[in-house]
Amino acid sequence: MENQKYPIGIQDFAKLREENYVYVDKTKYIYQMLQGAYYFLSRPRRFGKSLLVNTLYYLFEGRKDLFKGLWIENEIEWKKHPIIKIDFTLLSYDELGLEISLKKRLLDIAQEYNIEINTNDIKSIFNELIIKLSKIEKVVILIDEYDKPIGDYLEKDKMDIALKNRDILKNFYSTLKGLDSHIRFFFLTGITKFSKVSIFSDLNNLNDLSLHTKYGELLGYTQTELEYYFPDKLKEIAERENLSYADFSDKVKLWYNGYNFLGNQKVYNPFSMLRFLSNERFSNFWFETGTPSLLVKLLYKKKMFDVDNVLVTENMFNNFNLENINEITLFYQTGYLTIKEYLNNAFILTYPNLEVKKSMFSYLLYDYSGLELKADSVLYYIEQSLLKRDFELLKQQLNVLFSSIPAEIFEKNLESYYHAVIFLTFKLLGYQAEAEVRTSKGRIDVVVVYENVIFIFEFKVKRSAEKGLEQIKKNEYFQKYLQPNKEVYLIGVNCYEKEIKKIIYEKYQ
């Protein structure tokens, strides 16, 4: 397995196989799919959806030569089918409009098969194309990133385009109802599962694989697959990192593993993993290819800054309604949150791994404080202030964060800003942090845990730091944190306008 070629960004299965790139064999799952006919799969971006669609394309082209040595090679009858393949990432709907670009794609496919189309609207063209192609052989329909013409326009000032495109797609897919005898296989992928799109209502035989326990590892790399296909490179990087293989493996899991689609194993995002193996260093790879600006704006608008360990119902979890966007559902479907636990028709969601968590905290902190994302020096000194218990230094550095916030915004949301910036700062540093912690006697503003030290913060806006410290002591906020060999610091903070004026503290004895 020396000199492996990593298929970073390669979505063409033929190119991947013919040029000897590494292919993590998923054809056993494809074989399972072939026992049925109608499927939908939702996965986050950069998770291999397009490669899967392309693999299915060559399979139904009858290209057995490309599958040599793979699990499925001798398991099926290799037969060529006419294929309608639509990749919405390649359509020029932004320039031409969705109807025109879809019509153009359908007519191009008809021309490839020397079929004359006599209708004019996209629904009728789609219907006529399927029926005429089925005279050759039952038709295979592969649709990739079906939701892109909707997801590209979720900004408030573009929502009318999203709604229009949703209705166009609803009409387009409705033609499939009643054409079952003409269709051998239908597969549709996307990031989000929008409600009110007829593909999920008219096609009641559509099998949703998104949270199907048998397909949880269909995309992404399991730990077993990672160690089977890339053993030499993993050992090489472990040596360079000066870590034992066990410690190195734990670090890789912390950084990149963690996606849970209800399969037997958690999976790695393949794009992040391939970039890591190629670059041979721990860094943010998946996140840098698409920033979650819309998601951060949605959270910022509601003054939400902690979306870890959030509970959602299965109904809210599975659908995304354009008329009432739920930011947590969108966070999950786009891959910034994943399933931590399934509880009787409800899910607890969490950040999948350190790569996503650190990057998300960076963007949230930037939106709340205005501090540049590369504010390493400020974060360094904040960390040093806790290590040395230097609360004057802590005050100075936190004020650097607060000073960047526009005054008119800050004054309207005073307390929430203090809580958010403090919480996000310590989360970004990798500390255990909680905001607005409920106790039997009240609510603690912020608690930070660092190694064997616990810091309990109480903020007082336009009131003295002494009042904050007094409240912590009076309500005994520290009681739930008292443990052997743990230091506990009680910290009162006086805030005024955009500045921390005073910090006083006591070490609990």
C-alpha cells in the first residue's frame, strides 16, 4: 500500500479505478440497495454522495471491468440500462433559471439516446423521456444534490427564489408517480430533507436510507476501513507525531471521527480524512471548504451560542420547512451536528468532532465579538491568565474581545453578550464550559472547568463585582462542583457598557 493515491475531490468512479486511486469498497451496501428500487439518501457535503451516484451510473452501464476485485464483481448480472442522470451542481439554474436548465439537461439526455421529444414543459418531457427510454430497457434515474436549487437561496432576501424552485421540483418529481413499470432503479441524494416537496409525499415507496441502520456506514470511513486501507500511512504519521499508535489513533478519532447515522460504527468524513492523510498534519480541512455563514446568522439572530447536547424530536429532525427554518435541524443536516444518542423518537445532537467544534466556535466568537478568527494571541493570554490565576490579565484580554463589538448592538443585548463571549472563548480553548447553569437556588452565569480547577463566574451589569461574588456564596453555587483535589474559584465580575471594570475572586476553602 505504498505510494497510495488519495482521491481528494474525485467524483468520477471510472477515473478513480482506471488511475489506481484508493477506493474504500462500499459495493456490499450497493448490492443491498439493488434488491429494491426507490431510495433517498441525505448526507452532509463532502461525504461522498456524488461518488456513490457515479458508481451506480457505471454499474448500470454494465461496466464490470471497473469493479474488478470489488465485493460486488461476481454477485450480480451485469446489464446495461438507459440512465437519466441529473447532477444539480452542474446545472446553470442561477443563470438560466431552474426550469430552463432542467429542460436543457433532459433534452441533452434524449439526444444521447436518439430520442425525439414532442412535449415542451419539464414534467411532460421527463415523463416522455422515461417511457421512451424504457422501450430499450427499464430506466435508471440518478439525481444528485436535488436540494441545491433550494439551499443556495436560503438567505432572507432570496427566499422567494427558494420557494419558487421548491414548487418547480415538486411538479417535476410528481411525474414519477404511476411510472413504476418503466423504472428499474431510482436514487436521489441531497443534504437536506425539505418538507412539502412531493418526492417525499407522492412517492410513498421511496426508501429513506438517511437513518437506516443497515446503511449507517454506506458513506464515510469506519475505523475498521481506515486501518485496513491506510495502515502504513497511519503508522508513518504516528511516528512523525512522536506518539504511540494507540495514542495517535485516539487523537485522530478526536479530530475527525464522530459522525453517527445510526449504523454500527461512527464514521469519518472521507474528505477530511483523505486531506489529513495527504497533508500529514492535524488541521481543519472539511470546515474550510464551506463556512456556515447562514447558520451562524440564524443562531446570532436568536442569541444562541450553545448548540451542543441539544434535544430534538424525530419529526423536527427529519424535515426542513422553508416557511419556518429550524436552525438546529439545518445544523444537523449540513453536518455541523450529529447524533449523540437516540431516545424514543427524539435525538440528542452534538458536534461530531474537534475539527467541526473548534471551527464552529471560531465563527460564533467572531460574530459575537468581531475579533478576527486568527486571534491566537488573545486566546493564548487568556489561557495563561487561568494557568497563573492572573485575573487582572484575564480582565485585560476579555476587554480586547468586548471592545470589538459595535456599541449599539452591545447595549441592546448586554448580558447575553458577556455570557456568549466568555463561553465561546473558553470552549475554543478546549475547556469544559457551561453557560446559565441551573441550580436549586438560581442560575450560574458561566462555569469553566480546566484540568483540576473550576472557575464560577457571576456577571453584574452596572452593579459591583462584590455583588456577584456575594451571590455565588449566598446561593452556594459551588456546592455541586466540590470534589477532592479540585480547586474552586468564585469570581464576581463588574461590567459596564463594553468593558469589564473589575474582577474579584476568592478561592473556596
